[in-house]
Amino acid sequence: MRNVLTFILLLTSLFLQAQYFQAQLQLTDGSILQGYAKLPSNKLFENSVKFKSIEKGKTEKIKDSELSKILITSKQGVQFLFERLNVVHLFKSLGKDYEMEKTKKHWQLRYHTNDVLNCYALAQRYKLDKNGTMHSITGANSMWEFLYFTLQRHEEDKTYIVNAKGFSHKQVRKAMALFFKDHPEFVERIENKDFKNANVSDVADAYAALKS
């Protein structure tokens, strides 16, 4: 029994150690920290990131409010960029357009960029598996019923929700029409369902091509 307990404790220790990844943290003052960190989270009551300057060093907690970006590198050498940004809900109601900005910033995973726009996944939490694949995970409560996809103009410090797993095509078209309202001809393509089966990144690239 003692050997079994020792083996379980060893596995637990290895599992906990594996939760830290090679990381570069950018603070809000622009300074950089190099070391190892756990992935950021948007879960309720979690407002800090655990960080170690060396792999087997002492753990410290850095408040989310003191951080702006986290660059995670997997064991396979793949990099993932998380940014702490404001997020805006776009929707129409009773014939009126609304842009409702959340009061709290959220950690978002950038998965695509071009000359004009950045694309992000916005989830309750994130998980990097042993194969080096990043997963965006959402719960079944509050706003986290959905996994959101957001767009950001390079000159802005906020992102806009334009799609989500669970949104209808109609909801997506309305949100995208609001985001791209500066180009009526592009909105017309959206409303004509030109991008019905396209990913957000495909739409972003089509828009960037129009702007270039």
C-alpha cells in the first residue's frame, strides 16, 4: 500500500509540474519576465497567473491587472500568444445597434493575424495537451455557455465578438455587419451570405484584401 501511495504522489507531482510552460510575460509597464508559467484563465475568482523564474524555482502569483501579454512555448516549440483585452458585445435589438463593452478585461488567445485585423478565441480557460495542441474550454454557466471568436483592429485596444460556437448564422451576420459597417459593400457581401461557411479568419483576410 505504501508503494502505491508513493507512486500516486509521484504521478501527482509530475502532473502538477507539467502545468507550467516556458513563458514570456509582459507587464503593463512594458517590462518582460522570462521563466515558466501556468496558462491564464478567465474563471471566476481567478485573477492571477502562477509564475516561476526557473523551472524548479519558487512559485509567485502575478495579478492579471499587472499583465498585458503572455507568450507560451510548448515542448514542441509552438508558441501561443495570450493578450488581456477589453471585449465588446455586438448585437441588434428592436431595430437598434448596440455595442456593450465588458467592464473587465479577459485573456484571449490570438490564433490569426493579418495587416489589418487580429483574430482571437475567448474562452473560460485554456489547456495545452501533451501533443502541443491548445484547447479553448468553456463552462455551462453565465457568458461561458459559448466559446467566442473576436476581432480586433490593430489600432484599438479592444476586441469585438463576431461569432461563437452556438450562435446562429443570423446572429453572426448581424454582429459582423456591425463590426464592418465602415465598408457597406463588404457588409452587403455578409448579408448576402457570401461567408456563410467561412471561418472568422477567412472573413478577416477577405476584409484585409479589400483594405489593401
